[in-house]
Amino acid sequence: MLRVRLSHAGTQTPQILALLDSGADMSVFHADIANFLGIDLSACATTASGGIGGTAKMHICDIQLEVEGSAFRASVMFSYEVPTNLALLGRDNVFEKFRFGFDQRSNRVLFERY
């Protein structure tokens, strides 16, 4: 799990713990976070996205994403059809900016910005 914050138009979330998901194309958060940030989901592009839990309607929005203290612009997906506590960091945007590894013995994620 990595510490993240999402920002949009001067509003920032509290710190959220997000799961690093190499199987996810994009980062995904519950739509309540978009509402907290004041994002009008009807103004965002929509798509259907499938995963292990089935298919869900997603809203693709541009935000400021901060991962472990490093901030950058990112397109992420928000949905009402995912669990409210879901926070996934996918490959687009996140994996191109950071190098990740897993240290099984010490139960740690290795994390470094390119």
C-alpha cells in the first residue's frame, strides 16, 4: 500500500492508502472522492471497465495525484460501482513515473521515482 492524495481545483483529499495494482490499466477510486473534490462527473469521459468483480461504469477525470509525496497530473477513473474503500494505482500514469519492486522477506514495496 502506498500513501496518496488527490487534488482538484484547490481541494485536496486526506491521505489515502492505495493498492499498487499491476493488473489495472488505470488508477481507480470511488466516485465519492470525486464529489469531495468538486469534480462534475457528468463532464468527464465515461467508459466501461472490467475486472475480477465484473464490469463497472467509469468516469475518466484529470486530477493532481500525489504518490508518497511526489505529485503529478494524472487521468484516473472514478465509479459508484466499486467498493467505497477502493483505491487502486494502475499502470497508466503511475508505473511510467516510478520504479517498483517487492521485497517479500521484509514485506515491503520498493519505490523510486524515475
